[in-house]
Amino acid sequence: MSERDVIERTQSYPATVESLSADLPALGVAPGMVVLLHSSLSALGWVCGGAVAVILALERVLGEQGTLVMPTHSGDLSDPAPWQNPPVPEAWWDVIRETMPPYDPDLTPTRGVGVIPETFRKQRGVLRSGHPRGSFAAWGARAREITEGHSLDFELGEESPLARVYDLNGWVLLLGVGHANNTSLHLAEYRASYPDRRMVETRAPMLVNGQREWVTLHDIELDESDFDEIGECWARTTNGVQSGPIADAKALFMPQRALVDFAVTWMNENRRSQSMP
């Protein structure tokens, strides 16, 4: 969506740090919370200051004792053979394998998570976890605790920032996006016992003892195709979701632990065509 389109779709006045700082507490965001954000900047309408304003507003509301977390995934750091969006010619594969720069938490850009996380990861004081494909970045009182020790295998599982947010009774804020973007539901996939769950292997370039190497990563095959259905069922059967406007965007705010626990039960009962290794 072009900036002109965003301006024309903005319903009244531009959002600002001040207006966002007022909208967030009305939704339930409060000082001292751990908040995991998934977001679409364009859904907010035109924002004075863009992604920077959104980040500053969230940090202002959370305060010094709060913690802000965002996905900073870089899934393009991978072997090119299975690429589909878009694929590259097979003749390029060896060149890519020989030359792709290794993961660098300070330098490697995000892919597919939006401009707000891409801006956030560069902010002074923000820490980023060490996973080459599934990293998260965090700011605030619990940032180091959340980002340290991110396992290379099972990237969104028990040794990931998602599980640390769970341990800390954190919250999920969906800002202009739906549950298809809600990575916390992937944590439920690791904890559920539905049938036909498959193991997969991927590779990523990393620095190992100062040398660039392609490292093999082990995981389960993740599937977000039913995440919107899970989110709708969660909202329909519990009182756990707070919804409301943030600027021009629809926002959903929910306790991550209760959501994940609900999703584990839902997957155990409803996923019949996937399976345990």
C-alpha cells in the first residue's frame, strides 16, 4: 500500500505518539507488562513519525519496568532449494550457498514482519536473540532474560523467547493484524500432541568459531493455517480478549499464557491430519 493510499484511508487526524499513548491504556496496556507485538503500520492510518512513533508510544506506556518484544525473523537466511516466494533459478543455488552472509544480530534485516520490528531492532538498547531465522528482539526490564539462550533447534519452542514470555505471564498485542500472525500459537504446536506432526530440517549460514558455516537446524513442520480459527474460538468461548481501536487499526490484546494453553487443547482435539514424529 502506498503512502498516498494510507493518507486517503486515514479516517480523521494523523496518529501521534501522544494519541497512541492514550489509545494503548484504553485497550489494557499498562506499566510493567511484558508485551509481544505483531503489527501492521499501514493499518493504523497515517502516523506522524511512522514506526518510530508506535515504538515510542508503547515504551512510554510500558515504562521502565515493562518489556516490549517483537519478532525479527529472517527466514531468507536459508538454503535456496525450497524457496517459493519467490523461487530462484536452480543455476543460482550454488552461488547463494557459497556467498550468503552469515547471521549477524546487528546487521541482518528482518523479512516479512513489517516495518515496526525492522525499525525496533535498530534502536539503542534493544537486544536480539541469536537464532538465524526465528529471532526476536526485546527492550526493557526483562529483555535479556527473554532473548538469551534461543535454541537453534525447535526455534519457536521451549528454548525460545516465546516460552520466556509465557514464563513471565506476558501479553500479546495484535495491532492491525490477525491471529495468522500470532507466533505464540506456534508455541502451542510444540506442546500439543496431535497426530501426524512431522520433523523437518533446514539450514542457515552462521559464524561458528569465527568461521562462516551452514548449520543444520531441526524442527517440527509448523502450520498456521488454522490460527485464525483458533483465535475466533478463543474469543468466542473465553473472556480473554480485549479489543478496540488503536488509531485506525483494530487491536486485540490478550494474556499469552491462557491463549497458548487454550490452543494446546484445541489442537489436541481438532488437528486430526498432522502428527507426532
